[in-house]
Amino acid sequence: MTFQVMPEALTAFARGSDSLAEKFGALAGLLEQARVDDQCFGPIGDAVGLSSGYFSSLDECRTLANDARDFLKQTGEQLDASFEVYRGIDTGVADAFGQIGGGK
């Protein structure tokens, strides 16, 4: 079994994470727009808890969308950092072999 890392793939995954983070951020904004006035439920809907359940669920969905956005942003940043580490290692190894091959 061999272990092989393709650093360029890390940046591709990072861009994918960034793209998804933007989508979850947009979803959180749309969920905020879905907030309605409690009068939409009327007195009966309010009495049986429809409005409080709706607002609670809406807040939970918005929180989850924001959490997903933050997680994906962090994932993208960490993938970019991993790319830099692997690129640095590859450059260092190439330089070392270049010096050995050059007789230095």
C-alpha cells in the first residue's frame, strides 16, 4: 500500500468547501427572510403553539446553516494550509536532491 498526496487536489477541495460555505451562508439569509409576523398564525395558531414552533425551528435551521458555513470555511482554510505544507516539503526535497545531484 502506498501513500500519495496530490497537493493540487487539496486546493480543489478547498475551493469546493468555500463554494459550499457561500451557499450555506446564502441559505441562512433566505431563512431569515422566511421570518413572518406572528399575526400570520392568528390567535388560534398562536394559542396552540404554531408560531413559537415555527420561530424555534426557523432559528434552529438558521443556526445550523451558519454552523455549516463556518465549518466549511474553516475546512477550506485548513486544506489551503495543508497544500502549503506539502508544497514546501516537495520544494525542500527537490532542492535537496538538486544539491546532491549537483555535487554540492
